[in-house]
Amino acid sequence: MQIELGHFLALSATIFGIGAIGFLVRRNVLVQLMSIELMLNSVNLTFVAFNRYAPQNHLGQLFAFFVIAVAAAEAAVGLAIVLSFFRLRKTVHSDRADTLKN
Amino acid sequence: MSSLVPLMPLLVVGIGGFILMLVDAFSDEKAELATLSSTILFAAAAISGVLAASKTGIAAPPPGVAPFLATSAMAQFMNATICTGAGMSALLAGGYLREHALERGEFYVLLVLSAFGAMVLSASTDLLSLFIGLETMSLGVYCMVAFRRSSPRAAEGGMKYFLLGSFAAAIFLFGAALLYGATGHTDFDGIGKAIAEGTSSARFVLLGMVLVLIGLAFKVSAVPFHMWTPDAYEGAVTPATTFMSVVVKAAAFAVLIRMLIACFGGEALSNLVTGWPAIISALAAATMVIGNLAAATQANVKRMLAYSSIAHAGYIMVGLATLASQDPEVRATAVSAVMFYLAAYTVSNVLTFGSLIALGTYAKEAVSYEDLAGAGRRHPLIALPFVIGVLSLMGFPPTAGFLGKWYVFSAALAADDSLLWLVILGVLSSVIGAYYYLRVVVYLFMKAPEPGAPIAVPLRSGYVVLALVLSGYFVLKMGITPAHYIDIALAAATKLG
């Protein structure tokens, strides 16, 4: 079987969907962070796959590198914020983040 | 001839951020970082203001920069707005952080580097520089929201903002990947050209456009993507709230303008019924109505101002919907109206938040309407800027906010009759706005504090006074003699690139 662009796109759309549903359904902040990583990685797969089938420039691969670097920075900031929340509330469940209400 | 001059504002802010970091690390504790950071930002604002107003045109930037960043008059105008807003937030931080025993240098570094990210975002002409600017700005702002480490509310606000912000960034990126796949380009002009030539897959373009717009709608807190806004605004220290409400919004709207025209400005996608104007109009209507209704029910002034900033995003989006017109003159009018609105909104919001800061001292921060009761009669000099600020946000003449609304709504009316319903909705929902803005004035002057309630004591700080005087000056100047600013905006609006 020949692997075509469509297969790559189907795979990355599936991963993106799993990540998005995981982010919306799960209430553990760490799992939500992991879901965001899944979404970002599916974006990378999409970029690289498109680039493979349209190789006149390398913009897709270039973009994927930047996404990887920014995702690392984002994880660092995100974990720091979750840590500061955990220190004060002794939990990482987003349902317990309920002190700010109208 | 290329030169570094058009990049000066970016260079000043970027290098200034690193100098600030070194000064914070190596100097004694008394270093006046608020002075230093606001000087850096105001210097950048002045340079970009001069460039935006220059009659001779702006030199070309070095060749490597041009595909990624615009240095046009429009970009310089937005740089000036962003740096003014950020510089005034730094001044407010100088008063607020010291009073509330939070004075740590990293706040100013985060503020200046976030402003750098905002400038890159607002000037970007490529999906890649857009993404990097967006994240540079957002990562700094997440930290600024969670800055008060001992407060569970700050951690919670920061966490909610971070989670939804990264989720939005991922959605934006997926849209960007689809646009790249459909057109083979990441620069706005290339995407726009490929769409116009019809060489791209229409389904991918449409899906990519919707996802990119959703990602940016989170950043400008358009309804229904606004859930994080009140919590993040309330949890953050007030100077960070000011920064978020003015700088982040101005930068995101600037790039939306450029994107809607350069990428999706073709006839097929800017069709009023089947293209992005339908999405933007629907978002604008929902944002204006829900933002104003929710603001009217708040008991906390900071939350009220958060919903008011959502409502203002709605008014600005009426201006974005006007960009659907194919007539370049109508487009230029609409762009200049939105630019003027963003500048007016920046100074009005700084004035209002600054007055709120000025009314609170250590452990007695003014947050609810009750905290404001009678403060106007006891301290009329601090209530005066507060009144001017809320009147400008409300859109009362002769303030900047009134003219901002006037320009945006009249541009929409001049463009297309089909936007009439949006303008009527905007005017009606600003009437609801009058209720909660005037409530501030009523509490300031006509109520007495409950017996036994803590009485607000004003903050004594030269920084806050300076920020109030500067923003108050611009609110009145742009309201009384707007011709200078609107001329610059109109000239800039014809050169987006």
C-alpha cells in the first residue's frame, strides 16, 4: 500500500482530535497539558507532511522546528504556574480552581 | 536603500528588555526599574510615532526582515499605541507593586519583553512571525498574571489563562498548517495570491481560516471565547490587568486587520454571507451584547472592567466587519477608525485602571463598588481621572472614547447597508454600558461607605500620578482635537504592508 498525503492528514487530524477532546474532557491539569502537547505534535506532523508533498520550499519543516521550540518554552511556563497553584491549593484538578466567581 | 531605522522601536524595546534584566541582576535593590522600563517604552513609542507621522516615507528594512515584519506607517502607529500602553502599565506597576510589597524586578522584564512580542505580533506579515510574536507576548503575560505567588486567586487566574491560551494557540497552529498545505505559502501576501488564483484547495483554506480566526478570537476575548477573561483580569495584579487589556488587544487586532485584508481579502472569502464577514459580524454581535449584559451584573469593579473590555472588543469587531468592502477607500477609512479606536481605548483604559490603583493602599485594595463609596467626595482629585476614564469608555463627548465609537460606527454605515443592524445593536448595547459606567460615578460621589466598612485611602505615588496625567491628557486631547491623530491613522491605513 502506498502511503499518501491523505493518510498523514487523517492521522494528524485524529491526534489533534484526541488532544482537543482530552483537553476539554479531563479535569487534571497535567493531563490537559499533555493533551495540548498532542495537539501541537499533530500540527508538526501536518506541516511536515504537507512539506513532503510540496517540496519547492522548506517552510513546513522550518515551522515545525519553531513549534517544537515554543512548545518547550510553553511547557516550562505552564508547569511553573501549575506548581504555584499546587503549592497553594494542594491539588491539580481544574474543578478546584473555583475561587474566582461572580 | 535599506536601513535599521524602521526597526528602531523593536530594537529599543528588545535590547532594553535585556539591559533591564542585567540591571535587575547586578544592581542593588534600590534600582528604579519602573523608571527605566517606562523610559525604554516611551522612547520606542516616540520613535514609532515620529516614523508613523513622517511625510517622507519610511526606509525599507534589511532584506531578511521584510518578508516577516511590516515596518509600514500602520505598523509604526500600532507600535506607538502598544508602547504607550505598556509604558503606562510600567508606571502603574511602579506605584502598585511597591505599595503592595510585591516589588520584584522580573515584573518589569516580563512587561517589556511581552511588549516586544506584542510589537512583533502586530507587525507580522507571515504566519511564522505571527506565531512567534503571539507566544513571546503570551508567555510573558501568563507569568505576569500569576505574579502574586502567595495568592491562590492569581495562580488560578494564571492557570486558566494559560490553559485556554495554549489551547487557542494550538487551534491557531492547526489552521496555519492547513493554510500552508492549501497554498504552499506562509506569508500573508503569498496566501492571498494563491487563494485569488484558485490554485489552492478551497476546503482546506476555509477550515484553516476558521481555525486561525478562532485562535485569534481567544486572544481578543470575543464571545464565546471569553471565558478566561474575567478570571484572569480579576486574579492578576492590576498593572498586569491594564497591560492585558490594552497591549494584548491592540496587537491582536492589528494583525487581524492585516490578515483579513492580505490573506482573506479576495472576493470569494470576504463575501458578506458566505465568507469571514459573516463570522466576524456574528462574533461582534454576541460580544457586544453579552459583554455589556454581563458587565452590568458585576459587583467587582475589576470584573466589570474585564467585561467592559470584552464589550469594546465587540465594537472594534464591527470595524473589522467593515473591511469586507472591496472599495479601497472604504477599507482605509475602516482601518483608520479601528486604529484610532485602539489608541483611544488604550489611554482610556489606562486612566480607569490607574484611578482604581490610586484608590487603594496595602491590604485595602479597592475592588468592589462598595470600596469606592464616597471616595469622590473625600478625594476629588483622584475621582476626577476615574470619572473621565469611565466617561471615555462609555463613549461620552468630548472624550477619545466617543470619537473612537463615532468613527467605527460611521465607517460601518458608510460601507454597506447590511451592517446597519450591527451598528444599531452596537449603539443599543452601549446604552447598557452607560448603566454600569455611571454606577461607578454614582458610588464615587453619591454613596456613603457602610458604617464599619474599610475606608479607601489613596495611594501616594509619583508614578501613578504621572500615568494618570499622561493618559488623561491623551484622552482629552484625542477627544477635543482628534484631527491630527485621525489624519496620521488615515495616511497609515493606506500602507498596511
